[in-house]
Amino acid sequence: MVVGFPERAVHGGLGKRQLEKTRKSVLDFSASVNPCPPRFAWNLDPDCLKYYPDDSYTELKERIGKVFHRDPAEICVGNGSIELIRVFCSVVFRNPSAPRSFFVEAPTFGEYDLSARLAGAARTTDPLCAAVRFLCNPNNPTGGLLPKPEVLDRLRAAKESGTVLFCDEAFIELSDPHQSVSDVRDPSLFVLRSLTKSFSVPGIRFGYGFGDPALIGMIETARSPWCVNAYAEAYAMEALLHLDELEASRAVIEKERAFLAAELEALGMQCTPSQVNYLLADCGRQATPLCEALAERGVLVRDCTSFGLPESIRVAVMNREENRILIEALAACVQ
């Protein structure tokens, strides 16, 4: 056993595991995906399965580049956004002449800390001393969104200190895409994106990122060959043409988020103001027993103990009928 080896990060999205365990239907509020994604036809030619994918992903990168007005040389792709976090860290922290340290504000997504530590980096409390500063925008689990000018302020500070700003925008299409910095070209900036949350297809596993061509070239070298399978590539090629349809999703999410927050607070919980498709709720009690009681009722929520918030849960914003089921289950469990 390797002494001091980090433990796996904890995640939501427990629906399939619970279904396999109990053979009973579940409502999975632990996975924060779009409750009303765009619907469109997409096809995969079965003949494609006879061949390895094009490991350069030329057509896919050209499609992404056309949508986001970026050169394909500025684009990397991966088997989900987490693979790109891992590969980014393995590349950036490989340089022995640079500080092997990172800065991240808590609470936030656990994969930044884990991926950086797996690459041999140590966490620092001073962002000016870090090789990489991680920013989750909108933040997971709080749902807070920094406006673009504030992100650019952090980028300027990062440049001045020789730090790379890693900006994770996995949920921004379900919040306010106008606050994205995906159009900013700077050697000190890497932007991570995902399709799977916005289109509610986490099983596809597809992520992509934007950065300086030199950094992108190293990431593309370090990632696994053929990391995006034929099904994911075919889906992504079509989904990228439907990003504008997410405006309707954002309107539904805003309405249902307000309803859900009001209902949670009526149960005595305190919700952190959110601008995305999930809510962080302080339960005023230990979250783990509450999550277990809800699971017995076929409702899964995210236990935020792993975020350092042992009295909080994170719940996805779903449709009205599903949100009512959650509230009814919570009401029964907190009596």
C-alpha cells in the first residue's frame, strides 16, 4: 500500500447503483442534470463501430470551434470533464521548475484537489503562490455564479503571479452562458466545458476544453488514445447544434428553483442562493441519516459531508411533479 495515497472523491449520480441494489425505481436528485433538455434526432452509423475513432477528432473539434469561434488547435476533448481535469494536472504539475502547488476555495468540486494531489501537487492557502488556481463557475455545490468581469479580474491576478487559472464551466449553459470566458484567449487560462449536464446524458461521458495551443497540445498527447467513443462523438456532433435551445431549459430551471427553494425553507432548511440547476440546503441536522431515510423512500439527494458540510444536502432542480415528491419525502423524514 502507498502511504498517503489520496482517497477517491465522492460524487452524486447514485441512481443506477441504487436501482441495481434495490431493483426499485428511484428519483435521483443527487445528479444535477437538466430537467428539460432539448430533444433532437441523432444517429450513429453502425459501420462506424468497425473502426477506431479518429484520435485527432478533427471533425468534432471543427464543430466545437465553429460553435465557439475557436481554432481547433485551442480545443481538447475527453471522456467526460473529469478526464480532462486529471490530464490537465498531469501536464501542468509535471514541470519541475514550476511550483507544484494549487489553490482552490472550499466548498467546491472534489476532483480538483484529488487530481492535483495525484499529480504530486500540494494545496496552498495563498493563490499567489500556486501554479494553478481552480475556479468552478457556477460553483458546485453552492450554485453561485461569478460574473465575467470578476473572472477576468482573477485571470489578471493569476497572470501577474505566474499562475494558470483553470475555470470549470460545466454548468454554465444551465445558468448564464453570457458569463462564460470561453471566448478569452490567454496562455494563463484553461476553460473546461461539458455537454452531459446540459443535455442530461451523463452516460455519454463527454467533455471538452479551451486553452493555449501549447497547453492543448500537451493535453492531447497525455490523454488516453481514442478517449471519446463513437457514440459520444456522434451525440456531441449533433448536440453542439442545439445549444441555443437551452434558453428554454434555463427558464424552466429558474422557475422550478424558486419553487423548490421556497418549499425547502418552509421545512426549516436554509438554501444558499443559487443561479444554476441545484440547491445547497442546510438541514440543521446531520445529513447522512436524512439521506439514508430518503433513500429508503426511493429519493436520492447528495450528502454534502464530503464537501465539509455535514449538515447540508444538495438537490437537483427537476420538474414540478418530481420536486413535489422530493418535498413530500423530506417532510416525512424531518418530522
